[in-house]
Amino acid sequence: MTINPVAALRADSRLRERVLQHLLALDADDRYGRFATPLGDAGIAAYVNRIDFAGDLCFATLEDDGSLSGFIHLARSGDVAELGASVGAGRRRQGRARRLFAAALAEAGQLGVKEVLLAVGHPAARHICRALGYAQVEGMGYPRVRVLLTAAPAVS
């Protein structure tokens, strides 16, 4: 089976409803991995309504049918950003998350972000960041992992 690569595209507010549908489709475990809490539907809707698509870094993967299969959001505050990412259950292990992380972290670095916080330090997120060549500092509390963008990654 050949898998067509899906590009990570910069997301804007026109995708807000598709982002909402994507996040609402996540099960309880995926919601915890994405939000560091088992967020309910109302909490997800409130989060999506607060996304600053113009000021933050948001990227999505869109399928041929227009559905959103993956989403990454870096909420920026000065030279630090908190990262949240998800890929729909049926679309995992096909490179979408890696493309989302690569696009978001590269642009964050270009915009002066020095570190990205991974609240729960999900193993897949840590693995992708490491594979992209970014150094990481692990902690016991919040954030679980800090991804350092101060040096160019060794691997692209």
C-alpha cells in the first residue's frame, strides 16, 4: 500500500470548525495526551474558540476530502511556546505528526522562540523532536519536557 504524503499547512481561523471536529473525535486517552487532562467537549470547544490563529503557530494536515487529520498548536508567550499536537487515530504512523512538528518547530525557531514546552512529554512527541535533531530537557513536574530551539537541529 502506498501512502501519499500529506503536507503540513499553516492553519488560520477558516479552519476553526475543522479543528474543533478533529479534537472532539479524540478519545479520552488521546485527549489526555493532547491537553494533559481528559478535557470534555465543552472544554475543547472553549479552547478552540480561544486559539489565536494570527499570533500563535498553527499547522494542520488536510486530507483530499478536506477533513483535518492532524493539528499542532504552539501557543506563544515571548520566546517560549507550549505545544499541543494530535493526529486522528486512523491517520497515525504515516508521517503526519513528523511533518507537523518539523514545520511548527522550524517556524518557531525563525520567529525567536527559544524553547517549546511539552506538558505531558508524550513519548511520540519526544521521539519526533529527537529525530528532528532538537535537544530536550526532561523534568518531573510541569513541563515534562522542554524542547530547545536555540541551536539549529542536527537532522532535518
